[in-house]
Amino acid sequence: VWDDELAAIAQKWANHCVYEHDCGDCRSVGKKNFLIDM
């Protein structure tokens, strides 16, 4: 079910996002290694 009011609210919120890359330090996950099993 599509909700036009909710879509408008979500679009207004998304319009404030800045589309650019983070700095390398911003994405640091520490020294742990993670394994993802698919």
C-alpha cells in the first residue's frame, strides 16, 4: 500500500542528506575482522 503523505515526509527528510563519501577514519571498524557467510 502506497501512502502519498508518508512518501512526501520521507522525500523531505531525504532532501537534507548530503551525498558524498565519508572520510576514511569515519568508516573505521577497529581491528576486528568480520566473516559474513552467505
